[in-house]
Amino acid sequence: MKFSIVQLSGEVEKLQAMASLAGGAAAMDMEVNIFLAMDGLAALRKNVVEKKAWKAAGEVGERMLSSGMPTFVDYLAQAKQTGNLKLFACEDTMNILGITKDDLSDLIDEVTGVAGFFELSAGGQVIVL
């Protein structure tokens, strides 16, 4: 079974939800593909990840950032080690931001466009966050 997530939001609450869903699916031996675009991709720039400089939408996100709990990056790294999970950076968003793959977290596996991601996710469940 295949599960794909399109992550558009850079809000830490939605990033954490994405990582939780992806990790659960990977633990169930599902093929998991995550397409990071817009602010969802911006949240995985190396300098943002190193500083944990994510945006919170509300009180829950603020508490998540200040609590010292594992972050969505930690959950994604763990899921990649235990399951079949891949992260794809949106080529168009990278062009808008003026960045290259070297500017992104090492968790990113590949750069692709929307059409390429549609091909990867064909036949599976897709959600957008």
C-alpha cells in the first residue's frame, strides 16, 4: 500500500502531524512519499532546522517548540531508518526561494516537480497538509 503527503504548511503543528502520520504509515510497511512545497519546504532549510525556527499557529505549537520534545525532524529521521519513507522537495518552490538541495536538510531524498510526484503517488492515498 502507498501513502503520500503533500506538505504545504510550515506551521509546526502541521509539520508534526505530517511526521506522525508518515511515521505510522512507514511502521505499517507502507510506502510513504512526502512532497514538500511552499512553506512546508521552507521549514526544512538547514538554517531553519538547526535553529528550530519554525512558525507556530497557536498555543499547542508554541508549547511544542518550547517543551524540548522531539521535533518532526526527529520523527522523520526515525521513520526513514525503520520504514520505506522518502521526502521530495518541490523544484518550483526551490526556484522561488532561490535555494538548491544543498540548502535543505539531509532528510530530503530528491528534487522533483508536481508531475513527477503525481507519478510517484499514483494508485495510493494522498493527503494535503
